[in-house]
Amino acid sequence: MILGVSFDSVESNAAFAKKFDFPFKLLCDTGRKVGLAYGACTDAKAGYANRISYLIDEQGRIAAAYPKVSPAEHPGQVLADAARV
């Protein structure tokens, strides 16, 4: 399962998903709690999240962390890592 997390509102995330035909669920983290816990921001007042990813295994453990994500290369990298988990 792939989930995205955004600091945006439900309405903004829905508009984004519709506009770009985004096939994954987008979770709203308007309070920045997930962003702070996973290192996507360092302050609860952050205007935006850093673009990072985590591969989480079936037991809920972090199998890989990607502190800097290149949108063009990232999907292939995650798929290759997931095949090894």
C-alpha cells in the first residue's frame, strides 16, 4: 500500500488528487505530527514538508529511509528495495 502525507487540508488534497489523477491515498497532517515524527519538518509551524519517503515492511518496521527523494528516480529505487524486503 502506498500512502502520501501532506500538510494540506482535505479539500486541497482532494483537488490535487483529482487534478493530477493521483492514484494513492493522501493523508492530511495539518498539525505536523507525522511530519515531525518522521523528520519531514523540524518545526510544527513549517510551511511545507521535505520530500522524503519510508519503506515500511509488513511488520510495521522501517525497512528503508529516503531522506532526499528525486521524483524521476525514486519509484524504481523503492520497487527494487521492496523486492529485497
